[in-house]
Amino acid sequence: MQIFGTILAPLRDSWGACSRRWLSFTDVDSMIVNGSGVINGQGEDWWGDALLFQRCDGLQLSGLTHINGPGFHVYVVHSKNVTISNVTITAPEHSRNTDGIDISNSQGVIIRDSIIGTGDDCIAIKGGTKFLDISNVKCGPGHGIRFVKILITDVNYMASYVSIVFEER
């Protein structure tokens, strides 16, 4: 899928209260989403999640600009072999729960060559995430890259095998 224009989220009143997700893809393998387009979540109106990829093995997301996500801008869950590159994600510094990229229960994820500035986590790494490689990502404003510990029936459920490369400038 190539995006070259602007995709604009509906206003909360016209969307309804039944959905917390705006754009959702489930069980789509080898999906490529790229282009120079903009995904505008009109976040201040409702703060739900903008773009969910669930069980999307082989996903490639690149070149897009995400602005004012209504919650998490990009949420990847239960997916394998995902590459996110050359994306720009921005939300107002005061916006709540506007994580740039959330990764949960996924493995073989690469995030690189991107700029992320939000009111919350630049990248949130959640439980069950393995083999995550983050490089050349500029974060700020926001809380940076954060590991989120999840407690499931008294067992700590954490991420493992994570590589984050920082360059001194």
C-alpha cells in the first residue's frame, strides 16, 4: 500500500464510542506500507490508537509521517520480522498516551532512521518482545525509549534480546 496524500481521521463525534482503534490490520503477512504521505489522527479530539498491526508478519512500514495520533501512533503486536524505517512521528508535547511506536509480543523487529517526538514514550517496548533492534532514531520531545514491565499472574513479563544503538554527536 502506498500513501502519498493525507489520511485524516474522522472527528470523535462521527466515529462513535465503540472503537479505540482508527486504522487496524490483522493477519496480513508481507504487507508493505510506504510513501511520502501523512496520517493525521486529529489526536486532540479523542486520543484512541491510530495504526494497529496485529499478527502482521513481514511488515515493512517506511517513509510516512504520522501526526497528532489519537493515542499510540503505531502499535505492533504479535508480529514477526517487522521493519519500521524513515518515519516521522509527531504529537504535541502535552498530549497524553501518544506513544510513537509500541511493540508488544513481537519478534525480529527493526526500527531505524526515524524521528519521533510525542507527549509520551518515543518507543515503548512491552512484554514478550524479542530480538528488537533500534538504531539511528531521534527521540524528543517525550519520554524516550522505555521498557514497560507487565505483570501477568505474578510473573514478570519482559522484553529480551534488545539492541539499542546510540551515536555520540
